[in-house]
Amino acid sequence: MLIEAKDIAIALGGRPILHRIDLTLRAGQIVGLIGANGAGKTTLLRVLANLLPHAGTVLFNSVSAGTIGRKALARRIAFLSQGGAVHWQMRAEALVALGRLPHRRPFSDMGAADHAAIDRAMAATDTTRFRDRTLDSLSGGERMRVLLARALAVEAEMLFADEPLAGLDPRHQLEAMALLRQAALAGTGIVVVLHDLTLTGRFCDRIVLLHDGRILADGAPDQVLADAHLGLAFGIAVTRGTRDGESFVLPWQPLDQGNSAR
């Protein structure tokens, strides 16, 4: 799938959030969406997923969302929202099964393909052992993994994930990013909002850095995670290193402390 966003602008509560955003997304890549709090990351993600009204245009394979139709688009785009809040109690497997709704007729039972997709998604997210547990018995991090499994169960062409690492311990953060990497290699387009610059630089093919509702930088990780960009967007100095042939960046201190990064 090719998604083309042009001249996107949006204001919420009378306050401008996004200003004339142009962005093209293709399947088979992990695109990290980063920026300081309030930069417009979640709003942009929701616009790209056709979840918010906006000025400008978003085309999906050169076709508008209205032409494609809501249900058809729901089969092609999966969305994992921020926070992992679930306002009703159900078994984890039942929640993951909701990801198959766009593929089913109203009131129809699940077929073999649906069950297989649910099994694959739960195995990939290490949530199979939670299958029969209710959501209120899971920790925040465990619920987030179940919600990620629901998004994966859609088996969509594009997956939009808003802070999917929130609440996960370091091991599961690494495993979640590796899982998104696998999905991208298999052809799924991934757009993920992240705050961890180290994981963003390691796992993303491309990074889009937002600052004050505009794109400050868009490109390969080593280009976007430059000192000047991070200083302007976050007001931080960083330290850099390499491990196993991979470079990494670590936030080190606020720039207003007056010392440069080491």
C-alpha cells in the first residue's frame, strides 16, 4: 500500500496542531514517528489512519478513503491506540478476535482463517498463555501485548501503532520492536510513535521527526538523529556509541545544563 498525505492541517479546540504536513508511506518499512510531547505525533497518526477530520488530502493507493469504504479500509489498516485502555472485561483471546471483525460478515462465526490469524498473532506477541485470562487480571504491559496481538490479527497492509512500548519491560520492548521488524520484512508497512531514541535508531528504517506540528526532519536514522535536530526538537544533548556493529544514541542531558554530550 502507498499512502500519500498532502498539505495536512488540523486544529483541535481552536489550537493549531499540524501545519501543512506532506508525507508518503510505503509498505515494507518501519517508520518511527518521534518528537517532544505535544509535537503532533498522535494526531498525525490518527489522520493517516482516517480517524480524524482534517484539511488536506490522504490517498490510499491514489484513492480516497471515501471511495475505498470504511470496512474495506479497516481490512487494510490496523490501528493500535495509545495507553492500552480497555473499557470492558473479556478474555484475552476474545479481544484479539476483534481484529478479525473487518474480515467477517455481520453476525457470522469465525472461520479457519480467522482462528489461524489469532493463533499467529498471540504466538508472535507471547500472549498465548493469557488466552483464557480476563483483561483485568493482566498487568498494563501484558494488556498492551494483547492489544498488539489484536492489531496484528487484522493482518493488514499497514499497521499504525501509538506508543506500543508503553508499560513493557526492557525485554518485551526489544521483542516488540523485533516483531514489528519481522512484520515489515514480510511486507507490512509499520508507522510507530516512539519515545525511546535508542530503539528508534536501531529498529526503524526511516524516522519522521515532528517539531511544533511540522516535519523537522525525515529520512534515515543517522540523518534524523543528528545533534542539531535533537537539540532543537527535544532540547537535549546525546552520547553515541556502537555495539555489535550497530550505532546507538542515548539522551544524556538537557542542553540548558551547559555541558556538551560525551
